[in-house]
Amino acid sequence: MSSKRVAIVEDDVLIAYFFHDICTSNGMEVVGMAHQTEGALDMILAAKPDFVLMDVRLGGKRDGVDIGMAAHEALPGLKLVYITGSNEPPSLQRIRSDNPYKILIKPVLPADIIEALA
Amino acid sequence: MLISPLTGRKSTPILRSVAVIVACIALADLAVIALRLANGIDWLVLPFWADRLTASSMSVATATSLFLVSCCAILQTFPPGSTGRTFTILASIGLLLPSIAIVGHLFDTHAVLEVFVFATMAIHTAVLLVLLYFAMMLRSRGGWLWLLFGDKVGSVAARRLFPTVVLGPFLFCLLTVLATDAGLMSANFRITLLAILTASVGLIAIVHNAQIENAANERQAELLAELRRTVADKNLLIREIHHRVKNNLQQITALIAIEAAKYRGDERAPFDALSGRVQALGLVHQLLMQSSRQSEISVATFLTDLCDSISRSHFLLRRNIALEVEVDDEDVLLECAVTIGLLANELVTNSIKHAFGEQEGGSIRVSYRADQNNRENRLLVVQDSGRGIDAQELAKKGEGGGMRIIRSLVAQLRGKMDMQQDNGTRFAISFPSMIFEETRYVV
């Protein structure tokens, strides 16, 4: 079985590389990273990953849920794992509207990500 | 002379006695008038001077007004809360009687003296009584007379309306009296004008009052809307800050992980412990954002979520270690929750690290409840079924950083820690619940 292919959308580059390291050191392949809304959707559509680790707040008008919805439309089988710092009910409601695979609340530990991508 | 607004003074009994004497004299006078005793009240007291006494009695109005003023003086010696309303009513009636006499004398002295109640009441008596009532009403703070002196909207409006409502009718009536005397109008037409004037003044007062109340109402609504906006802004800001805090904590976790990537095995353990501590801090903020009150969280939810997080990051399921949580729930402040959380995190990870061998498995129990030995205290217990701490090894290696953190967290809670070894290790920390109140920041 080939390794799991993961794309990462996270505006904080340091945190993005943290997620990157967790994935690669646990036998997964990171096939793309984006740090802003621009280009994030193109990256996902080009890389066609199994999983996307998606930050919700990315700065700018559109957020991770907008990108996730667009990506889901083009790739229905895509498993979206949302990682967000805002766990108030309205934010979670909005994320749930995109049928996410998992929702993780920041700060997340390596074990949380490994479990989510299991 | 009769007046003291303060209660509990030494002079109070004297004041009451004097007031009672005045009230008795006034009542006796009224009785003399009612029984039509021609010689008057002085004769009752000093009958042997009958030939020297010429005056008969006070007027009914004077006696009644004096009786009421003495009642008011007695009422003022009691706390205003229970007697304030009675005082206001009695003083208002008492003030009304001499006022009628004064105005009556100004308009037509004969007309006043023809009325039985006011017959024989001299102008100076009436003026003195009015002054006496004013003095008494001004001495006890509150009451309607004080409304005229306030600086709030209602008092300002009352002062503005005062000339129109009180002096206006008086001057108008004086003019009509003069006009009637000069033969310019009949007495009945005078009444017509008076009726119209009274109605007009009342109407003006009502309309003016309505304007003021409407304006105040609008202003209040504006302020309320502004307040709501401010609160909404504040809430947004607080959520934003919690969000930032969590992002920063995530960055710290990332930094630790990047540093940790250089190491393998046991050398890596301190980094994982550090990540766990940061995670415990993050959890408090996570729960705060969900909490309806933005400075308190439920201990039960917090400890359960914390242990859940510890369990996942240490793969306890795979290692066959059960982690149970038992909590008597209560809401605690952010500050205390952080300390309790870090302490529980430290003790539980300690047990995970030291209590069990590679393939052993076992159980760890975390409990939080009122201390049975001291109901004012809370008791946090972390108990494992492991092999216990080897005292010799502990003495040899010394206390690790974990133990130092535990001791400072216990001190932070102003608590006492007790350790027992009996089929495992049991750490019990008892701390006073009053620190929940003392650490509350007062804004």
C-alpha cells in the first residue's frame, strides 16, 4: 500500500512545517503546502492528495472553509481535516457545513494529527 | 427647637417629650373649641387667674397645624425608611393650612376670618408656622421639598416650572380680585377665568413633563444601544485574544517539536513533557472560549479533556493503561484552572513514565472533590496501580525537574501535598477553596 498523501494549508509557516515534520516522520508524504488563500485551491487540485490539513483562519476575506468547499466540489473523495484555533459554536457550525473528515482544535499535538490521519 | 433629624441622640427622649406636650396642648385646644368652652384653654390650666385671662383659644387651623408639626417632630426621631411617607403627608397637610391663611389674608382678610377654621388665625402665626414646616422638611434629607434643590434633570425642570405653576395662579388671582373690586368683572366670571387658568397650567406642566420624559427615554435607549455595541466589541476582542494565545501556544509546540527532531528515544522525553505542559495550558483557553462566562471553566470538563489529551499523546490505549477521572464539578477561575491543570498533567505523566514497565499496563485515577478532613478545602488526588517510587533511586538521582514543577504548583495553590505508597503511588493535594475568590482580578 502506498503512503498517505497529505496537503497542508496553514498561514503560519512555522506551524505548517511542524505539521509537515509530523507527517513525514510518520510515513506520510506531504504533496503540497500553501500559506495563504491564493493558490491554495490550485495546489490541492494539482496535487490531488488523500488528506488536507486545513487551517480555518488564513487572513484575507476567504477562509479555509471556502477553500475546503471548493476543493470538495472538484474532488468529492477528499478527506478534509480542519485545524482551528476558534472552537466557539458558530465557527464549528461553519466548519461542519463542509462535512469535514475531522476537526482538531489548536494547539494540537503530534499524536492528534497522527490519529486524525489514521 | 423641636427638630432633630438624627435618631439615637441623647436629646431624642427630651425632643419626644416636648413634642408630646405640644401635641397635647394643641389637642386640648381643639377640644375646648369643640366643646365651646368660652374661657379657653388657659383657664383650664390656671383657673385661679380667670379674672386676668382674656384670650379664648387658638384657631382650629393653628391648633391642627401645631398638632401636625409635633407629630412630624416625633416621626423625625425614627429612621426615615419606615416613617418617611407618613412624615411627608402630615407635613404637607400642616403646611397647607397656614398657607391658605396667608394667601387668604392677602386677598381678603374678612373672607378668611369668616371661615370658622381660620377665624382668629393671625398672619404672623401663619407665617411662623409655614417657616417652621419649611425648616423641618429641609432638615430631613429627601422629601419633595428637596427635589427643588437637586441638580438632576427632574429637579432642574421642577425649578423651571415652579414660577409658572405656583406664582402664576397666585398673581393671576390677585389681579382678578383687584379687577373685581374695581368693578371690571363679576365674581363668577373671575371663577371662570380661574378654572381656565388652573386647567392651562396643569396642561402645560403635563406637556412639559412628557417632553422631558420622552427625551430622557430616547437618550436611555441610545446609551443602551451603545453599551450593547461596546459589549459585543469587547467579546469579539476577547475571543480574538484567546485565538491569538492558542496560535502562540501552537507555535511554541512547533518550536519544541523542531528542536526535538534532533533527538531520539530517552533524550527526546523532556521535549515531549514540555509539549504536554503547553497543551495543558492551551486546553484552558480552548474551554474558556466555549464557556458562557469568559473567565471561568468547569473543572469536570477540563480534567476530563486534559486526561483525554494525555491519554492520546502517550498512546495509553495501546499500552493498556486506563486513565479514569472522577470530579465533583464546579466552575473555577482561569488562574486556578491553569495551576490545577498543570499539576494534574505533571502527576499523571509522572505516573505514566515511572509507574509501569514496558508491557505492564495498569490504571491511573484522577479525582477532584471537597476534602473530607476539611470541607473548606479541595482535594486533588492522582493515584496509580504501578510499582511505586524507589526511595533509594530517588535519593540517588535527586528530584527531577518534574518534581520541582509539582512543588511550585502546590505552593501556588497554597496547598499541602501528601504522598503514600500502597499498591502504587498516591499523590493527594489539599488546597483552600478560598483561593478561587482571592485570585479573582477586580476590574
